Amino acid sequence: MKHRLLVVASCLLLAVLALPLVSAGAQAASSPRSPYSASDGESTLCVSGPVYIIDVHVVVTINGVDRTISSASSEVCSVNPANFSDVVVQGPPPQAGAPLEVSKKVGVEGTIRLNGRTAVLETNVYLPTKGGNSAQCANGQPGDGSVPCKSTSLGVNLAKTWIFSRNTWRDFYVGPDDNGDPVKVLVRLSDGPVN
């Protein structure tokens, strides 16, 4: 009889100690998961629809030869936008609290949203500069009242909408760099992992 009483008392004690753990787990499981922030550490957890991989390249054509300046990629759910970025900062960092000058950035960053087969790309392209307007810098002398020689800002905002085909590159003209060479953004959407 004592043995049965001891077993029943032990079971009750374990049940009392385990109750807070079970209720905490139930509360955690019942909280809704946001498709915009959920991640399994490797890929975005899409709640529905296909997953795509976006590849973005910034290319400058010099003497007929394409040279890649920047490359970025990201996973895109069909239900929420995705960010991509490949930006390098040139030169020393700005003073504390000062904004980062566009002319110190090189690369690409932006967002893509999908709506069925339609893709909407919003991106900023930062092109390398030669360090300023060379003619202006050569003619100006310190203290002669001329405008100080500064690096030309080559940040271009590009917004495009198109009907995409999987695994097909699409190119968009950005403009010339400060050498006059044409720059374009190449974008491709390909099939991503199945969640």
C-alpha cells in the first residue's frame, strides 16, 4: 500500500512540475507565424506559392566587353517582397551621426515584389567614380573662389515592372558611368527550394 501511495504521489508531483512547461509550449505554438519574418536559418519560409531566387548583376560595358560591378541574390516568396544588397563603401567611414555619401558607395540594393507573373523591381545602383570632375579639379586653385572639387555622386534609382519568365535574364539600361560607358542591371528569377 505504501508503495502505491508513493507512486501516486510521485506522479502527482511530476504533473504539477510539468504543467508550466506544457502551457508555455502551448502558448508558443499558438502564436501566429509571420511570413515576413519567419526563417529556418537557410531559406525564407513561404506560407504559400512558389519560391524564386532573384539574381541581380550590375554590368558596365567597356570596349564591347561586359564587366560585372556588383552581384546580389535573394529568395523571393510569391506573397511578400524580398530585399537584396551588395554594397561596398569606399574610403573612410563618415563622422558619427553623419549620413553616408552616395558617392562613397559601389554596388546595388533594392526590393523585388511578385504579383503572379509580374515582377516589380525597385533598386538603387551606385557606380564607381573617378574621384571628381577632373577638368574642374585641374582648373580650380585653392582660395580662388572656385567651387571645391568633390566626387560626383553616381547613385541611380531604377524602378521597373515586367512579366518575367523563369530562368531568363532581363536587362535594364541604367545610364552611363563617369567614363561614358553604358551600365545596365541584369535580373533573373529562377526556381528556388521547396519549403
